[in-house]
Amino acid sequence: MALLIAGAMGSWKRQLHLLHRWLGIGIGLLVLLWFGSGIVMMYVPYPKLSEQERRAWLPALDAAQVKVSAWDAWQSLAQPGVPSVVKLNTVAGRPAYHFMGNGRWSSVWADTGAALHATEAMARAAAASAAPGATALSVGQIDLDQWTFGPVKMHRPLYRVEADDVAGSVLYVSGRTGELVRDTTRSERAWNWAGSVIHWIYFTPLRTHGEPWRQVVMWTSGAAFLLVMAGMVLGIQRIRLRQPYASGRRSPYRGWQAWHHWLGLGVGTLTLTWLFSGWLSVTPFDWLASPGVTAKDRLAFAGGPLNQGDLSVALAPAIRARPGLLELEWRRVGGKLYFSALERTGRSLLSAENGAVLPSIPDKALLLAIRATRPDVPLLAVERLTSGDSYYYSHHADRPFPVMRAQFMLADETTFYVNPAQGTLVAYADRNSKWNRWLFNGLHQLDFAASLRTRPVWDVMVASLSVLGAMLSATGLVLGWRRLRKRRPKPLRRDQAYIASS
């Protein structure tokens, strides 16, 4: 019986050892690249056009040029219903309305009421405003490329403009609104190949297909988790702290094997948590899925959709009251209309009646709008925050403050964060998203407390541990390569070849 048990134990360890070895050979390089690309992503995010960049190049609106109301412009499109988003800004020197309706953008000239059809000339003009002094080397229409994933999909087709500036800019202009919607530089693109593209497996042929891409990320990160888990079990089983081996060492290995063993014991647990939290990032099997702020929530908070009266409001008072105004966006809260105004210095909230600047939306109006999102549920707590809490804070992205935090008396702990200065639902939290915050942000980004998020403390900590994880992966790759070389058949000597052939 003892021999049978010993044999079973030996077989179990052997199978685990083989699993660890061949998983390492299969995806060890990817794990190594994940550590390296994670460091790059700390400093170079995936390309996007920031509001600060838009403020720099958008031309000012001219009230005298706006001759058509937003309602008449919308009617000219002959689309059903009403738009969910309406903006007014300047395109190619002319004012234009931009409507989000039925899941896509459409635009109308605000001076004539004619439909706006983006052209190559508009794309060149938009690119020139973002890259002053540069000329376009090439302009072509595309549907998708490596740098146009994300929200810009609603602007497809896109004009891709390659500029001859020092930065090597490639700019993307909406084929629906004529606006610049994304910009990239040579340096940004190069670093992203070493960062987000590898880390997220963001290769165009795969990423184009959302669900297959998600499955690849989920199963590769799951396999990597099994790789490290098997290694941890084997590593702990082979260590001897109280009774060293006959050689006096506590590890039976030498050279690269010893480095891999000790690094695994040292950062193996951290590597496990990183891989597990990376696996969670694609919501495997819909575990810890959270709806976020939904279109239904936004509509209830607004107090209903925009209507003819909202889109017929005279715009001249608001534009004239704010010289240098770049863009107006219709903003409805609790059934009342406001304008969100974009200027060189930032955003402000304007009265739709006279264009006067408002410091914020009154708390009473905000509370009524918040209650409308869950009309049959009482509020458990409402609080104004001037700094972040555990689920709403600035780290990789700046968050606006102050905000109103409102939690409903629901089993899932539904909580909304509202920006009173702009009248928008800026964040959402529930039980699942709170768990995800600790299991993903906490474990994957070591984002547990404000003190750990302080830079450069966070940078040094995350980069140092990532380097150790990369060293663990690299030593495993060396051992895997050596194992593969041992399995290669040695070439036969001339006499052996003669015997074999005969």
C-alpha cells in the first residue's frame, strides 16, 4: 500500500511538473512581455484625443454665423425620434451641429441647414489646425486600423491624415462630422507596440472581432495562471528550510534552475495575483459584471429626452456672453436645459435662458434627478465629496471634484457619483464593481490606498516588482529553451547513417 501511495504521489508530481514545463514553453514569452509592456503602459497609454488638446485647436464660434436652430437642423436629417447628444462647434470655418442618434453621429451646417458631408479637404483642414505649419503627406479613408479602437468607432469611416511635422503625426478625422477625433505621434505609436498592443493583445485582425479577442485574453491569462500555480506548488514542495539537502542548500537546484526556484518563491504569489486580476479584466463568464451608468440611467437623470423646445432655444445670447466660446453641448438635468460650454480655460455650465455662467446645479435639483434613476427605491445616504473615496478617485485619469455620492437602499449597493458643476453622472458603483475594484485595481495595479498611489512611490514599487516578475519569466524561458534543445535528435555520424540505411 505504501508503495502504491508513493507511486501515486510521484505520478502526481510528475504530471504537475510536465504541466508547468510545457505551459511555460508555450506561453512563457507572453508572460514575460506582459510584465515589460505593463511598465510601458504606466507612462504611455493607448492613443486618444484629450479635451485639453481639443481646447487648443478648436476655433471659436461666431454667433452671427449660426442662422439655423438645432431643431430645424435635426429635422432636415429626417431621422426618427430625437438625438441623445447635441453639440455645436466649428468645422472648416463654419458652425455645425453634431447629433448622436440611433447609435451614430450625423452633422448639419448651422449656417445653411444642409447636411454636412465630410470631405478630404475638411480632413486636411482639421489636421492642419491640430498640427500647425505641417502639410499632409497623404490622406486616405479607412474603417479601422491599429489606433482607432474604442469610442471613435461611432465616427467611421475615418480619414487618416499623415502629417510631415517633426512629431510624425498621424491624425484621424471623423467621416461623419468632419471633426478631429484621434491623434497619434511617431513616438506614441512606437511605444504602444511595446505597451498596450502586446499587453492587451491588441492586434488588429484579432481585436476587430470583439468576442474572439475577449476569449483569447481570457484563456491565455487563465493558462498563465495555471502555469504559475503549478510552479508555486512545485517550488514549495522542493524547498527545505528546516532540514537542508545533503549539500547544505535549501534548494536542490543550481544555476538557472536555482534562480527560477528562488524568484518563483519570492514573487510567485504576486505573479499569481497579477495574472488572476488580468483574467478578471475581461469579465470571464460574466463574473462580477456590472452595468455601469446605462443609457436608461442617463435618460432618467435628464428627466426625459431632449425635445423640440430644447432644440429651439436661441443660442446667440449664450455665444455672445462668452467671447471665445469653442463648443456648446446640450445638457438636460431633471427636465431643465443647460449648456455645457467648452472654452480655452476649461468647461463651464451656462443657463440656457440667458447664457449666464452657473457655479453648479442646485443640490435639490440634483437630488430629484438622482432619485429618478431608481424612482421606487429610497436613498440610503447622500454626501458631497471634495476628495476621493475608495471607489471614485484620481489615479490614471483625473476625476472632477466636488461630486455628490448617492447610495440607494438596494441589495446590490447601487451608488451614483454626480458632478454638480456639469450635471452629469460621472461614475457608478455596485457590489460587483466594488469587488472588481479591489480584485483588479488593487491586485493588478497595487492600487490599495491613496498613500500607495502617490507618485513616484507607486512607480518605483510597480516597476520594481514587474522587473522581478520579468526575471522569473526569463529564467523559465531559458530552462524551457534548454529542454527543447535536449529533445532535438542529434545528427547521426557517417557510420551510423550507413548502418541505418542498410
